[in-house]
Amino acid sequence: MEMLRQRFPEIVLVWSAVSFFVLLLELLLTNHTEELQLVGVIAALAGTIAAIAGLGSPALRRAALVALSLVALAGVAGTLVHWREGAEERAEYAYEYDEVYEEGEGAPPPLAPLGLAGTALLAGLAILARDR
């Protein structure tokens, strides 16, 4: 238990790096790679690298905090984009219920990018909690 307490920030950073990487894989596997969608892919990759960098020297940690702040902003911006696109699709959905689901498409999940922002904030807090 003592080891867990001593290494908790590092454990959170590794978990965050894995979370960012899994999100990156999900975005790539679902072809979330067109135009503005690339922001999410780039942010997930940057988050993975920044969380790993947070395990390094103090200079790397400062750079990682800046990168994670940008990733968090990208997550919030993505939420706004998803929300706007979702509202447009929900309006169309009222008229085209059958067509939307026959094509296998629907409104983007409005809060999905907040996972990116939340993981970035968690990783940033873990970096700030490191004392080594």
C-alpha cells in the first residue's frame, strides 16, 4: 500500500497514457480522420506522448503540462463541435428516423470529447503531484 501511495502520480500518468492511446486507436479504427476530425486524432496522440513525458525530468514535465492543456482545450472544443453537429442531426432525425438508422449513422455522441479533456486534466494533476 505504501508503494501505491508513493507512486500514485506515476501510476495515473501511465494509466492516462494508455487511455489516450486506446482513444487514438478507437478514432483510427472508426475512421475519425476526415477534416476537422483529425484534431481528435492529433490530440489523442499528443496526450499519449505528453503523459509519457510527464514521467520525465522537470523540463519535460513543464512541456507536458503545456501540451496537456492544449489537449484539454481540444477536448472542450470537440465537445462544442459534437454538440452543434448533434443538434443539427437531431433536428433532421425528427424527419428522417428510418433513413438515419438504415444507413447506420446517427448524431455524434455530444460528450465523447470530454473524455479527452478529462484525461488531460487528470494527467496534468498527476504531473503537478509529482515531487521527484
